[in-house]
Amino acid sequence: MVELSLRSNVKVIKTENIRVVYNLVVENARFGVECFKKDSNREDPKNYSRIEGITEDEGEAKAFLNKMARNSVLPIHMNDMVEDFF
């Protein structure tokens, strides 16, 4: 179940714009995040990341997701960002 979904435009190089989607997911009363590049191969870890069971605190999870979207974090960096934030 997706609780919150955010999107960000990331300018990777001068000629290429990439849309990144950030979803807050809830499973077993714990919040996690899903991040992917829109219209890309989700089998590639550079394009897709899902981290479950990060926190039980909804406010903390939403604050994290908003920070990731604001800073246009790419899926490949999401694991490191979770480790740093939590």
C-alpha cells in the first residue's frame, strides 16, 4: 500500500531530464520507501530501490521522504541516505 507519493525532476546532464518517484510504503505497521526513475527498467538497481521496515513513526518517515524528494536523491543512493538519516 502506498501512503504518500512524491515526484522530482532531476537534471542529470544538460540534455537529459529524469523523473524520479518517491513512495512511502506501509507494511506490518512499519514505514518504508520506494524510489524509482520513471519509465526505466526497474530490474536495474540504479533505477529502483525499495527499503522496507525503516521506522514505525509516520512523521519521521514522511520527513525523510520529503527531504529525499527536495534533494532529488537517485534510487542508487537511497540505502546510504536511509543509513545516514535513521
